[in-house]
Amino acid sequence: MHDIRAIRENPAAFEAALSRRGLTGLSVQILAIDESRRAKILASETAQAAQNAASKEAGAAKGRGDDAEFDRLRAFVTEKKAEVAAMAADAASLDAELRDLLMEIPNLPLDAVPDGRDEADNVEIRRWGNPRNFDFTPVEHYDIAGVKPGMDFETAAKLSGSRFVVLKGAITRLHRALAQYMLDTHVEKHGLTETWTPVLVKDEAMYGTGNLPKFAEDAYQTTNGWWLIPTSEVTLTNTVAGDVLDEAALPLRMTAHSQCFRSEAGSAGKDTSGMLRQHQFEKVEMVTICTPDTALDEHDRMTKCAEAILEGLEIPYRTIVLCTGDMGFGAQKTHDLEAWLPGQNKYREISSVSTCGQFQARRMNARFKAAGGKPDFVATLNGSGLAVGRCLIAVLENGQQADGSVDLPKVLHPYLGGKSRISAAGLLA
């Protein structure tokens, strides 16, 4: 959420930053509501002061036996009391209107973020690895002979409908191994604290990370009001909601492996085949809580943590910085990692790493305090480290062989009981 004081002090800068996201005129609307709200508050306070003064005078009139003056002042107090209540209600209504408006406005992009309308304007900043030269035509993951026995879309459709999958045998174990490798790497090499959190959360948690109110249609809600998390960013970030942290305890660097749920609203017809876009999937998430002045360094650090997973798996990838038109709602700056998928002959997103500045912290009222200082809002960051299902796709497609078997990355062999490949029959070997 945005700081109304900053908008009051420099509406032109606020408007200029939002215009880079294709939004205009909001500062005028915000300040008009804010001015009306503040005027109502001032009028209410003035009327309250007059009411209080009249109450004292009425008491004095009663004490000296001036019944006429007492009756006049009592009527005046009653009138002012009604005025105060009405103006306070108006102020509260305008306050809610202002808060609702600010809740639906995206974060301001940093100056370093490239301008653009969509993904075509994103900027590549580096690549790692070279796509393999196949002596046969590579296929997508679901068409690899050794994968087919362990990736059952028909049964999943019978159980749940489209965009679900049932994994079996070697593919299930590989999927689990990938998540375990990611967690172990982040904990043992990157210094993140492994965390386990609920997948059901209250409204407040979804508001805190910016998933509500604007993106309710992208999420699933239970009949008793809980929300299924779209990613454990929601839970990890909200662990500090309402807290005032000691600056000496920062940064907090956390990771969690969780089930994730997304309705994929608006994605009809996109990536309908295979596991690339599912309603239920697993992800290893990274979240950092830090001071605002260290957030950009933490962003680079978190990006490197995600890149290290792909490098360990020997998957070629590229890192891009998203333009203003493609960046997420809560982000100030975002790096996407795109893994090479030979079956599609293109790079596809496998991780998104964002710094949100104090945007989420204001929504959550999450602050920190230095010794002798005043509380200030923390900065928050989040990133995929990585999306497990998409990583599974990348491993399968990059390791596929002409006979339908799949060679697996060396770092996964210890997690697979020393096995190094999936045979054409779908067995670990």
C-alpha cells in the first residue's frame, strides 16, 4: 500500500511513476478523497470542542440556577453531538474509501526498471549454459516414452477436471527429490531457515501480500472463508504482520516447500497440455524481511539463490528483468528466470524474484526499530526457488534420450538411491 503522506508531498512524482504502469489521474482522485476526509475530521474535532465547551457552560448554568441558559446549552450540546456523530461517520466512510483505493493501486517501479507494455519489452541481463544439441527431435515432457507411465492426466481429469495431474512411480520420486534438493541447497548453502506453514489463510493474510482485493478471482476460497494460498509467499511474509522487529534480527531469510493453488483465471487456452500450468502445484518459496536500505542487495542475493538451483541441475537458463508493463502488482523490480525447454524450443519462466520495498509491509503493518530510533516499515522480498513442477519438466526435457529414456542430473542421484536415469519403460535405473 502507498504512503498517503508521500502522495500529498509529491503528487507529481507519484503520478509519473504510476504512468509507467499505464495508470493516470489517480493522484487527483486520491487527494480529493483525502482532502474531503481531512476536512470532515477537522470539522468533527471543531464541533466536538464546541460541544465540550458548551457542556461545561451548561454545568455552570445549572449550578447558578439559570435554567433558561441551561436548557439552551443542553439543546446546543445535543445538536453538536449529532453533528459530531454524522461528521465522524462521514470521515470514517471516506477513510475506508481512500484505503480501498490505495489497496488496489500497484507498487511504484524503481527507476532502473525498463519501460514497456508486455513481456516483449522485458530485458535479458544474462544467460547460463548452452542448450544441448540433440541428434533427434526432442519432444515435450508428456510425450517422452519413459515419462508417460508416470504422468497420468486422464485419471486426474476423472478426479478433478482439467489442469491436474496424477504422478506415479519414478516421476513421483523425481518430483520429490527435486523439492528436497532445493530445500537442502537453500538451507545448507544459502543460509535460509526452513519453515512449514498452513495452506489455508484468513483474509488479512491475502490482503497483506496484495492478493486481495484485486486478485480474488485468481485464488480459491473455502465455504468457511479461508483462502488456499497461491504460494507460501503469503504465509511466510505474513509471519511478521503487526510486529515491530529488532533491527539487529534482520534480515530474516526463510524458505518453505508447499502445495500451491491457483484458479488460472484468464489463462483459458494457454499451456493446456502437460504440467506447465496447473491449478495445484508445488513450489519451494523464498522470502526475506529486511531493512529498506538493504533490499536491492537482498534482491540480487535471492536471484543468485534461485539461479544456483538451475546451475546445479545443469539446466540452461536466462535471467531477465521485467518491464513496467509485465511486472507483478506488488513488485518494485522483478527478475524472472527462464529455463530452456527443448520440447518447446524456447525459454519458459521457472522463477520470479521480486523486491516489494515497503509496499507489503504497510498493508501488514510490519515494522522494525533500531536502538534509540523510531519504528519504520520493513522491506519484503519473495522468489521461487523453484517451481517444482516446472523444474521437473525442465529436467525431463533436457535429459531425454532418443530411446525414450531420461538421464538425470548428478546432484539428484543421492536423492534417488543412486539411480541415474529413467528407463524407456518408466523405471528408475
